Amino acid sequence: MTIPVREFAHRRQALIEQMASESIAILPAAPERTRNRDVHYPFRQDSDFQYLTGFEEADAVLVLIPGREHGESVLFCRERDPEKERWDGFLVGPEGAVERYGFDDAFPIDDIDEILPGMIEGKSRVYYSMGLDAQFDAHVMEWINVIRSKVRSGAQPPGEFIALEHFLHDMRLYKSAAEIKVMEQAARISAEAHCRAMQICRPGMFEYQLEAELVHGFMRHGSRAPAYPSIVGGGDNACILHYIDNNQPLKDGDLVLIDAGCELENYASDITRTFPVNGKFSPEQKAIYEIVLASQAAAIDAVRPGNHWNQPHEAAVKVLCQGLIDLGILKGTLDEVLETESYKSYYMHRTGHWLGMDVHDVGDYKVGGAWRVLEPGMVLTVEPGLYISPNAEEVDPRWRGIGIRIEDDVTVTRDGCRVLTDGVPKTVEAIEALMAGA
């Protein structure tokens, strides 16, 4: 693992320092989920749990207790079991959790019903996110009820439940140097896969064949899975924002939009490129593409410390609107188009989102009702697009069915920003040259 164990310990301590005295935090690992019958989905750890522990097993619970004499950071996990490990693989066990992951204390998960109520008793506040997992919610209430049943003997149940996300998600928004390093590697892997997809693309191929090339590229370099279902949309399918069927043939003369990124060590990358199936943009495709590319450049230029979250979006929208006015697709002045939001027929989403352990990562976009100010360590996507539906009767037929999005991963630096995903060409000339040289 690239991120050192001491960083996870530092995160836990930083969270403990934000907790109230006489409180306790409870955070469960992700459960194993059944795919069908006795087959499970590949296990993926809960992002919050992973962020605080680095621990990759299910059936585990993290407990944080400020001021606890025998250690503030406690893990409940499965015990070592040679017979089970013969079938399913190595288990860390409580002793290994302390030795390898730096927890102050650890107990078998089978003992949690006996131990955890005693840890909760006497605490005035419980940090726990009720409502995310109904089954675990029931366990928490069972522990609380055990304490309530002993009130006449002097037991003191907690009087307040507080969601943990407010503190934790603000921490996750700011990426450390180690996190950026992992995300850079994820970006390189994804960029190479996108380049390879451009190089092998030919009319007559199916969308899923390009998807297969992406997955091959991800896994060949150490990623175990895409960060989200890959979008490979040819022709009209590029105008469907969340198209994931990926089962249609790629036609000569069409564009293909690929939105795909790998996950590496639980961190996501997220890249979109749009290119011609036959390797050559038509004049109409090129005209729309150049507008989207210019809008992305304007948005990236607005990613810098001191600017607020919405400024890149505002910059992109102005360029997109002026470009559509110049082509005659939108009518009126720039101010009129911005005021009426008539552009939303062709650009209906935001220009980006936070990126990290989740592809749409955590973190507030507004603070105190105002757009959040960008700061070093934040990572976001910049992804303007234009989507002219094949059924857009108000538009000249030559523009219909053109869907284009260009997306990069960008980290805010001290004096501006840095694009992590610039390993994939995105100018018309560079794309055509790459495809022609394949």
C-alpha cells in the first residue's frame, strides 16, 4: 500500500481531536453483498472506513474513544481461522490489527456485543451515521437498549447521536501528498488505457470491445477494477449522459465518447475523451469539439486558490454559450442566453465534482450558503460538454446527434492547478495524429 500506516493513525487522531469529550464514534466496515445465490460481489471497503483504517476486511467495526486509558483507537475484527483462511484467504486478526495497522487495541468481532455496550455506557454523545445501514442501525440500538435496561443500576445511556460525516468528509476533501501520488498513478493508468482505445478503434467494432480494452489496460497496471461503470457511447449514444449499455456497433463517420477511469488503492480517476470512430473529425464535429475544448481550457484556468467552486463552471458556460451563438444554434446575445439558461437544452450538467476515494467524492460545495473557496490539496474534475439530441428539431440537421464531453482530473496547487490526466491527447490535431499512427 502506497499510503503509510502512520498516515491512517494520524487521520484517526485528527478526528478524535475534533470529537467532544465523553463521546464515542462507531464506524462499521462495508458488508459483503450477495450477487446471486451463494456468490458475492467483489468486496470493496467503505470509503470512510478505509480512509481511517486502511483495513480491507469485512466484518469489522472501528471505535474511537477520546481519552480512553487503554487506547483511543479500537478495532473489532474477525479472528484468525486456519480452516476458513484455507478457503477464503488470509485474515489479519486482532493481534495483527494492532501490529500491522497501528490500532491501540483490538478485539474479536464475535465479542462486540459483550464489550461495546460497556464502552458506550457513560458517554453523552455517540458519533454514528444512522440510516445508512439498517442492519447495523439495529445492532447499535440493541447496544443502547442494553445500557437503558440497566439505568436503575446507575448506567448512563448516551443522550445524543451525531452524524460523523461533517468532520470526516471535510478531512477527506483535502488530499495529502501520499493520496495525490496514488491519484497520479491512477490517472496515468487510465490515460494509457484511453490512448490505447483511440489507437484500436475502427468502424464496425462494438462499444464493448473498447470497454474491454480499457479494463485490460486498468488491470494490466495494477488496478483491480474501474472506479465506476464505463461509458462507451458511439453516435447518438454519446448524447445519453449515463449510457452504460455499451453494446452497439461503432459506425464510420460517428464520434465515440468514452468516460472511464480506474480505481487504484481505493482512489478514483475519471477521464472523458470524445473522438471520431474513423480517426477524422468532420467539419461539424470539429466545430462543436473546439467549443467544448475552449470551454474546458477556460474552466481549468479558473481552478486556483481563492476562486470559488462555481467559477470554473461559470467560465465554461460563457464559452459554450458564445460558441453556440456563433454557430447559430442558440439565438440572442450572450447575456440573454445566460439569463434564460436556454443553453441547458445542450449542456445540462455541472462542470465538475470532487474526486477522491469516491468518483463523486465527499465534501460540501457550499459553506454558510456561499460557494466554497478552492484551496490547495483539493482534487476535482473539469468536464464541460455539449449534447445535441438527434431529436432536436429546432437545430439544423447537420448538428444533430453530436455529443461531446472532455474531462480531466485537476488538483489545486499553491499557485494554480495541475492536470493529472494530461497523458491523453485532446486537441483535434493530436487525436487524429495518434489514431493515424496506430
